[in-house]
Amino acid sequence: MITEKKQKAAQKQAAEMIRNAGITITDEEAGSIEVVDFGLNNLEKEGVQVFTLVQTERISVKVLAMFPNQTEPEHWHPPVDDDPGKEETIRIIAGTVYFYIAGEDTFKEGFIVKGKDDCYTQRKEIVMKPCDQLILAPGEKHWFQARDGGAVMYSFSTIARDALDQFTDSNIVRITKVADS
Amino acid sequence: MITEKKQKAAQKQAAEMIRNAGITITDEEAGSIEVVDFGLNNLEKEGVQVFTLVQTERISVKVLAMFPNQTEPEHWHPPVDDDPGKEETIRIIAGTVYFYIAGEDTFKEGFIVKGKDDCYTQRKEIVMKPCDQLILAPGEKHWFQARDGGAVMYSFSTIARDALDQFTDSNIVRITKVADS
């Protein structure tokens, strides 16, 4: 849960990062930025800010803003009915992102949120800079982290059903609750 | 058909427009920009420049750069096998775009390429500025035009099969041939 005051402040910071990265958005769009704490009450450490540009029954386009040293928890996009699951292409717009997927353990530059080794099981590290792209197949476990400068990236995908995403950390609740401030 | 020299010059101009609009692309990506004259040998009047960011079996993301007073000919995205046809969301990044779709004739600000009234049958005009979006359903006929300043826009869609697009102008060949200069 986050307070409305904290939500607004995070939206403002994320909108500024997105605009500084060259993406023009309206004030109304800035106010629609989703501030996600995954129900962990620790937004600065585990969280993400999401601006959704397109959401149809077939495709989804988002811009993700990550604060410095913020980590998006490990998750995957499961099959839903006839859909094999969300296929997602990440493209970095600004900053450096440490991406972790299945494969040989090459963990080096990132860090694991303190005491949560069991929640971050994928340790193949991919260092991504602006213009770098990565395709995540349906069902592929992944997590990622921004370092000191924060980061802004695109997520282009087939239909997103965020509420159905699955997480390694069983304490996670995907849809963030906002308390009256 | 266009010459290689003309292709390179158009790529360079389009890359500059895309970068000025805030989209960071690499030099290699700039060199991949598709210069499309639709086989009409009149690029400045009827044509478009296309930078493809993502092309998978499920989704496609392009950035379109249009030179001043350039028109993309009327076309639609037909069904292919089990696919009802491409669903496309346009979002303007820079400049003003005049978009034409089915509906009441409100044609006012744009112009029809001289002598080609029969090739531009949709006359419902939508004036689009930066951050404006429009969803084109599969099969929906459309054409669009940039005016004096040119324009840059996103096209987010389900799988693109450009070679199968259908055009009102029967002289059109979608895949542009490049001659040795």
C-alpha cells in the first residue's frame, strides 16, 4: 500500500524522467502513471512506474520508469486461455538496466534486495544500454534493476494482463492499493 | 524504383527527423530505415520512411517519418489465415498529421495528390498533433498526410505483413526497388 501523497510524488518524478528521455506525454497522461509497489511497501527498493500508451485486446505498449537502484521483482507471464502468454520486447531509452533471465549464472554488476535471495532466482546478467533490445518469450522468468541514474525503457508486447502475472515472491500483490493520504 | 543515392539521402533526412523528435536510434538503425515510394517514382509526393523497431510473429513497432507534404497512399490491412488483419495504433510524436478514414466527408485541411481523386476515397479528416492517438481496426481503409513541417509518428500493431497490404491505387507495388546508382 502507498499513500496518495507518495503516489503523486512518484508519478511526478517518473513523468520528469520520461520527458527527459525524449518521450513527450501530456499532463493527463503523466497523471495516469501507475506507481507499483507490488504490495511490498518498499517502493524505492522493489517497484516500478508504468505509463501505458496502448492497451487493446491484442497489443500493449508501456514506458517503464525506474528510480535509481529500484528493482522490478522476478516474474513471468503465464498462458491465459488460447494465449501462450505475453511476449514482450524491452528497448532501453535512457540509463543502464541490469536484466536477469534463465541461463548460466553471470551475476556481477547488480545486487539482490537484502534477505531476498530466494525471490531472485534467475542470475544470467544482461547489461542493457539505450537502444539495446531484448525479447522475452511467454513464460520466461525475468527481473531487472536500474542503478544510480535510474532508467527509462519501452515494453512492447502482446496483450498485457498484469493482474495475472506470476511472481517468485509469494508476498507480492501486483495491483497496488492506494490509501487516502 | 529509387536510386541508391536517393535512398541514402532519404534515410539520412528521416533519421534526423526521428532524432529531432526525441527518439534515440543507432547509426546502424538509421541505415535500416526503409524508404518506400510504393513503386510510383514520386517519393516526395507519395511515400513514407519507416524505421522498424520490433518485428515478431505477434507484434510490430515502427516509427514513420513523413517529409513535408508527403502522402501515404490509401490502404488497408486484410485478413491473413487465422489473423483478422493488422490492428494498428498511431501516436503522433512530432508535427501535424492529417488522417483520413471512413465516415462523413469532412475533408478540409489536406490535399489530394493531383489527378488521383479515385485513389483517395476516404474523406473523414482527423487532424492529429503530438500525443494524439488513433486505433485502426483490421481492414479499415486509411491514408494520411504531413504538411509543411513533416511529421514523425509511432505505429504499434499486431504482426505486420507489409507485402500483403492492399491499396486503392492499383499501380502501387508495396516493396520498393532500389536501383544501383
